[in-house]
Amino acid sequence: MPLVWSRFAGSNKLFILLLLGLLVPAGCGDRDAQRARQEAAEAKANVAKLELRLAGAVQEISETKAELKAVRRTRDELQEQMDSIKQERDQALTLSRQAKEVITNLTARSSGQASTTAGLQKQIAELKALVQEQRRVIEDFRKAAAPHPAEAETAKDGATPAEPNDKP
């Protein structure tokens, strides 16, 4: 029995005894004795009610303490989860910043490579045109250097053809 309970129970018993002690010596007869017994019975009933209420209050306090303990435990668990989530968020932000930097660098390199590629493609086109021009010039030189039919016959005889500008 808790200390509070025993104090309460003891003070009520003392009160009842004191009440009986005052009423009985008065000697007012049966009527007064009966009234005293009735008041004592009422006091006992009140004490019993108070004891029940006290027991209910003690039980409620115990349940409230258990709930408070569960709430504190849940609060601590949630705080741990929040700390973990904050740490994950910070890591994700760091990774996001790094990814943004990489994307920016790659975009810059890509832009540079695109302009370089366009310049190289232009040079290739120019070189192809120059190659075509050189082939035409070479073909023109071949046609100009090809022996005419009259020259071809003298070349067969072993004699060198005479130059048109040479005088005999």
C-alpha cells in the first residue's frame, strides 16, 4: 500500500474514532447513539468512496506515466529519424550541386565541341572542293599532255616529234 494511501486511511480512522468519541459520551440516549452510528456509517461510506476514488486516481496516474513514457520513446525515435533524414537531405543537396557543376562543365564542353565540329566540317568541305579542283586541273594537264595522233605515230618510229616552235 503506498505511503499516501496509508496516511489517508489512518487519518480517516482517527477522524471516525474522534467523531465517535465525541458523540458517545454526550449521553443523549438511544436517539443520539443511533444518529452517531448513522453518521459513522455515512463517514465509513464516504471513506470507502474516497478510497475508491483514490485508487482510481492512482491507477490513472500510473496509466498516464506509462503513456508519457511511450510518447517520450516515440519522440526520441522520431527525432532520430529526423536527424537521419536531415543528413540524407544534406548529402542529396551536395550530390545535386556536384551534378549541376558536372552538367555545366559538360554543356560548356559540348558547346565548344559543337563549334569545333562545325569548323572542322567546313574545313572538310573546303578541302573536298580543293581536291575536286585539283583533280580537274590534273585531268586537264593529262589531256593537254596526251600525244596527238600524228605525234603518236612518230613516237612509234622512235624519233622524237619536232617541236612546233623549232625551226628546221
